[in-house]
Amino acid sequence: MLLPEESALEVAVVRGQSVLTTCRSVQPLKILQPRSAARACHAVLSSYGGGLVSGDAIRLRVGVGEEAQLFLGTQANARVYKAVGMQETLQHTTGALAENALAVVFPDPLVPQAGSRYRQQQHWQLQAGAVLLLADWFHAGRTDSGERFAFTSLHTALRVERLGKLTLLDRFQFQPEEHIAASPAHFGPYQTMLSLYLVGPPNDPRFRRLAEALLALQLPERRDPHFTLATRPYVISVAPAREDVYVLRALGLSRADLQPLCEELMRALASPELLGFNPWARKF
């Protein structure tokens, strides 16, 4: 049962096509549905006013039915504006994938602006045969204007359960006033951080195809004894955290530096055994 303040989208297979059977937007969230010629459903999250203001609270419930496929993205970067007093901007997402469902959740970067406070929680539950690829991406601020790590606080938490058991738990928090962002122990010269999480049955062809696509994003010359990161516009690491979980971490000097990695992954998603279309083909 939906709560009055909850937005929701549900996807089911109807006549061989994955379609939205429930679509409910509660301000400040707005859900759009671009036309898709493929079997998968394409949904886009947007917001009124082009960003999230102090005190905004988004609660979204996502359901992907048996055998259904969903790509969930955003219209543009999610700007988080300056907090008023101690208010936080909140986003809480709960998702459920039924048997053999596929969901790709790939938002544009979060951009917390100077003085903002942001807290994000995600909780996903996967049934047998379900595959989830999820991105969590944030930028240091309005870097084109010289703003870098000027936000007050950023907290994110991701919890994924598979077959009723906790499979993945990842938390991140950063408070620039208490940490030195430019320290090599934190971000150094980098200004954008992308995390990708792949969860699913290790023997599923879709899981294996996505794992191969993630591994292929690694720098091919990384094993060279003379390899150095000093001149690289980005760094990347991909590893299996366990047999049914892969995690990718990437840091870039700018969003543009990570864009080719994301575009390569989108091309992989266009394969027939996955989404069957490139979600970014008409976006950029």
C-alpha cells in the first residue's frame, strides 16, 4: 500500500512488452516515460524547478514484475540547493525485482551545491533470477564556477537483499568541513565519483554479460610496470565483491572524463540479451 507522500512506478510484461502499469509522481518528483522501441521500459526521473531545495523529501517505490525489464534514469544532473538552517534534502528509494526481472538504475550525477545537506537511502530486494545494475554518482559542486566540495554534508546508503538475504551494504558520507577533500586519502585532484553495483545470479547470462562489460572498462595498460596514475584524467577499479556482486569505483577530474566509460556501458546495454536499446542514444 502506497503512503500519501510516496511516488511509485511499477513495470510488468504486457503482450511481450515491459510497460508502466503504475506511475505516480508526488512533488517535487516527476516521472517521465520516453518511447522505447525495445522490449524494455524506459522511465526518467525529473524534478520541478530543476533541482532539490532545502527540506525536499522524495520517497520513491519501484516494482519490476516477473520477466520485466526497466531502465531508470534522470533527465539531467540532480542539483541540491543550499540548506536552510539544519534542514536536509532527503531521497529514499525502495525497489523490488520479481523473478527473472532486470533493472538498470543509472542517474546523472548528484551535484550538491555550496551549503547543501543531502541524505540518500536505497533498499532493493531481488527474487530468484533477478539482475540489478545500479549507479551512484556525485560531483563536487558547480566546478565550472570554481565551487568545489563546498557542500555541508553528503550521506548515502545502499542495501540490497537477494533471495531474502543481505547481499550488499554500502555507506558513504563526507563532510568537507571535517575532511580535506584535496587530500590523497580522499579525492586528491578528482571532482567526480561514480560507483556501479551489479547484483544477480552469477550463472545468469545477463549477469555474466554485464560483469564482462564492467571489467572491460578497466585501463588496458594498468599491468604495465611503468604505468602511473599521475597523468590520468580518471582512475577506475572493478572487482567481484562476492560471486553474485561486482563493484566498480571510478574517480574523474570532470564528468566529461567519465562520460566515455558510461557511453561504452550504454552500448553494451543495447545488446538483445539485455535492454535491446541504448538509453543515452537520444540524450546527448
